[in-house]
Amino acid sequence: MRSCMPVRKGRMAGHGSWQEQYRALLMTPEEAAACIRDGDVLVMSASANWPYAFDAALTKHLRVIGGRVQVNGLFLPLDTSLLAPENKDLLTFHSNFFSGERVLASQGNIQFVPTHLSATGDWQISRSPRVVAITCSAPNEQGWMSRSLWGSDVSRRALEQAEVVIVEINDQLPFFASDGEAHMLFHVSEADILLENSRPVAETPPVPTAEIDRVIAGHIAELVPDGACVQFGLGGLANAVGECLAYAGKKDLGIQTEVISNCVVDLMERGIINNSRKQTCPGRSAGAYFIGDRRLWDFARDNPAFCQKEIQWTNDPRNIARNDRVVSINNAMEIDLTGQVNAESIGPRQYSGTGGQLEWVLGAQWSKGGKSIIALRSSYRDRQGVLHSKIVPQLAPGSIVTTPRTCVQYVATEYGVVDLRYKSTLERARALISIAHPDFREELKKYL
């Protein structure tokens, strides 16, 4: 077995061509896994960028040495070897945003870390990881690899400070040039260990738009002026917002967002998003993650109209506020009559995460002419078909307050939009009741 002693970052620079450096750094997954020690702290990249070959080899290695490690990451895919129930004694997984984590949380070895998404890099570094393992695209002609779809979740500072950087190369990941944003690229010479793994990348097709989401989106579109810089996420409501913005004939919109999805492609192709009035990344759609299908990947590949940034940049409220007329749109699970927003838990059970909601709420309101919008359906039906209101007198016991009432501005449901900013608690309650489902309005009025 080859030695796993790492080289210092950049040490390979100047030592032959990048192709020679590549061959010198290439190992098998088993050789890479042998570099991990009992008690190590690792950072691993998320979702489609999860290092699957390293994951499988590390699981076997820890079984052999009887070791246990701590892994820090987020948006955990369900098909990992390390997090399989039978391997729960091999690691503790820390996450600041639950996806697959919520399904596996009952194992007892997954812990939630309350942070804003923009603090992901700071959190990772605070754990002093000895090893960072990421997945990148195949290198281009100059030896640069793209951190691709989900690579924004691991900060370059963590890559630079770790003792060992393991890069798993998946030649099926798309390469995004990011208009020369070097921090989203990673050079062969910067790695300590390279692995190869050709694995199909799961696509995320657009979620069908429900009629109720179109109604909510119609209310939201009325709040978006021409020239606005818009942030909207992923899912049926985001797609509906895109449709309504197009139908309303909005002009000169810009994008700075966490997630660039297929609906952004639609608006860019129609010329509705041209980023012509933005103060940061003018002329370019800026985002951290590309989540969609091959149509999105093909459109964004080597496209100078996109600028991929680390999540710590896109979600920093100070960067958000540098653009004028920012309109942020975020979802909620429930909201109480004072305006407290829960967007991440079902009672005390962690469902997703704090994410970037509060960052976008603040950044949008700090923006000149900006607006923040919390959107939710007014009600839902449980598994027995019973209707429940999402506008409630009080949040359910144990629920997390993602956005405090002092920061909430616009709230939208299918029954309209209300502005809560600077209203008294009584005025807020009356406003929210006016956009609650009609079946619950009289009951809610009893709490005034």
C-alpha cells in the first residue's frame, strides 16, 4: 500500500505538468481511507458532491481498526455507507441543515448544529478538521477541477487549513467555470490525495406547480418591481413565482440566491433575468448551489452569465444588502399571531435547518428599496385528512423560532399579503387572521 503522508498544499505546484502531479497524487479509495485515524475530525462535501468511493472505503477501514470519527457536513444523501444503521458506532455526524439526516436521526449518532448557512465555513473550521474530503469534476485543460453542484458547502478556508485534502474526482459531475471565481475551482496541485470514481449524478427535476402555489406566487409577483434582485429557493412555490414573474412581464431582474434551479434558466432565456441593474456581480446570476436537471447543468456550463460563490458570500446579509431592491422569498412551516416564524422543525423534531432564512430577511430589508416575504399555505391536511391552520395562536411546544417577530415584514398565503413591520401585536394578529384559511378565522379571533 502506498504511503498516505500528505504533501503540503501547493507543494506539487511547479513539479512537472499537472498531469504528472495527478498521477503522483492518485490513490485507491482503500489507500486514502488508510490515512484516517481513530478520533479524526473530518469535513465531507454534501449531497451530489458526497465522496462515495471514499465513504465506502472509510467504512471498511474503521471496521478493521475499530475506530470512530466525527464527520461534519450537511444535506446528507441517504445512500451512504458510513451512515447506514449498522455502522452507527463508527461515527458521529454533525449537520447544520437536515435533509437525509431527518430520516436517519433516530439512529442516535446524528446531531444538529444551529447555525446560519453563511456561517458553515466558520463552523467547519471551528471543529479543527484534520481531513477534508470533497468531490470535484474532472480537471480541465489547465488542471482546474470544478467544485460543481454542491461544492459551495465546504469553504476554501477549510481546504487550506486541513492537514489532508482528499479529492474524489467524478467525471460525471458538470464543470462550472464560474466566470473565473477561483475559490470555486480547485487545482490538482492543491490536493494531497486524488481518487477516481465515475458515478451517475442524481438529477432534481422541477417540482410540478400546484394551483394554490400559483395563487400565492401571484400575490408575491405584485411586490416585485422591475429591476429587483430576487432570491427564491427550490420547489413548487419557487417555480410558481418564476411563472408569475414571466406572466407579469417583469423586466431587468437580477438573481442572488442560495439555489440556482431550472426556473432561473427559464427566466434568463426569456430575458426577464438579465442582472443589468445589480450592484454586485452585474450581468451575472449569482448563487451557491446548482440544483436541477441536465437542462440546468448544460445551460450553466461555461456560461459567463453565471457566477458561483461560496455560501458564506451569497448569504452574508451585508453582501445581500449591497444590491438595491432585493426581494427575498422564504417558506415557513407555521407562523403564530405575533409573527414568529417556524421554518425548520415539527414541534421539537428537527426537520430541516435555520438555513439562510433570517440572513435573507435581514439582507433584503437592509437593501435600498428591498422587501422580505415569508410565504406559506394557510393550511394543511394531516394523514387522516383533517385540516389544520398554519397560522396559529402559538407555535407548537418545542417549535424553533427561525425568524423572530421583530424581523418579519411581508407574509403571503393564498388569501393575500400583509405587511407586519412596525405593527402592534394586535394589529399583527388581525392582519394574519385576514390571510388565514376562512375555516379558522373565527377561532383565531378568540385569541385577540
